[in-house]
Amino acid sequence: MEPQKVPERLVTTINYKVLLLIFGFVIGFQIYVSLITEDNADIVTAAVSITNPLAASAAGFYVAKKYHNSEVFGKSYLVLAIGLLSMGLGEVTYAYYDFVLEVDAYPSIADVFFFGFYPLAFYHITKNVKFFKAKIDIKTKILVVILPISITGLYSYLSLQQIGEANFDYFYGLIFISASSIVLAAAILGARTFRQGLLGVAWLVLVLGILLTTVGDVWYYYLETFEQYTLIHPVNLFWYASYWVITYALYKHQNII
């Protein structure tokens, strides 16, 4: 009997039905909260906002535990899980300010937890890229430099056009937008690095998740420059989707590595 070929067992693809289900769920949820009373909508939105990053974090801890004997995967996925947990703690703190203290949660200690995700996610990505020591072509190098500059430039243009000056809100948002865009560039570097290997599909999904986070961040801090953000604003859709797409990426990773 002819033995089964290894490549046939290792092929992995993106299940687009999962992505469609994720996007369909977040859109349906947004429609739901727009139809109920404002107070109920705020409570439900806060609960979902807390649950999503914590669920993604749990998936990250699961992958890290599964590969705890791996010096690279075990440590890098543990750090990513902690980063997602930091996001969840940020949402908990934000809700505490909003519902318990009844004060504006922007800016607040919650932002410390939100920001904590970026360096931890950056570590996760660069740890994997360095380990595989892939050769990076000049096009990729140019892309990872231009992308953060373009994103921060877009944010600056839109914000300054509205407020007319570089005030506190602008610079505060710029810090987060810069960090988010750098993580996105690093994730794209990872996707380019692994695109020919088995990790390529999983990294592509991870990039999509981080891209959604970055879009949400840019939109959110643009809104905060003139205090237009609310708990039921559609910008939340990007964060909801991003956490579940990242969770799907973690699922793909644990099935491959």
C-alpha cells in the first residue's frame, strides 16, 4: 500500500464561512443594540466588549499551554494571550468608570491596559519572525515602513482638519494610532514571511484581525477628538470582529504548529 503523502495531510485553508459568520454576527448585534433602549444597549454592549477580548485571550492561553515545551511558540503565544487579557482588563476598567463611577472613561487608567496590547502583540510577532529567519525582500521592507507612516498621516490629516490644532486629544490619539499601525506592519511582515509555508494561512487571518483593530482604533480616536464616541457607535463592530478573527487565527495556528 502506498503511504499517504505528507503535504496532503498538512494543507490548510481559510474557512470563509467562519469569517462570514463572524461578520454577520457583529452586524446583527449592532442592529439589535440600535433597536433596544439606550440603557439596555449600553449594558449589553459593555458585556460583549468585555467578553470578546477575554475569549480571545483564553484561546491564546490554550495555544500557549499546548506548546509550553516550545521555546518560541509557547512563550510568544503566552505573551499574545496576556496582551489580549490586557485588552479585556481595559474593557472592564472602562465599564467601571462608565457604570460605577459614572465619569468619562477617556482618558483613564483603562487606556494603560488597552495600550498594553500593542507591545505584547509586537513581541509575539517579532519573536516568530526572528525564529524562522526568513529573508525579507525590499518590497516588504518598504511596505512595513510606509504603512505606519500612511496610517498616522491619515489620522493626523482627518483630525487636524476637524479641530484645527494639535491639541491634547490629537497627540493622545496619535500615541495609540502609531502603536497600532506598527503592530499591523509587523503582522504583515509575518504574513509575508510565512506566506509560502503552512503558517501562511493562519498569519493571513491574524493580519485581518489586527487590521480590523487598527481601523477601529483610527476611527475611535478620530471620534474622541470632538467627543462623538458612544458605547453603541458602529466603530465597535471593528473591535468585535477583530477579536473573533484573531481567535480563529489562533485556532488555525494550534492546528498547524
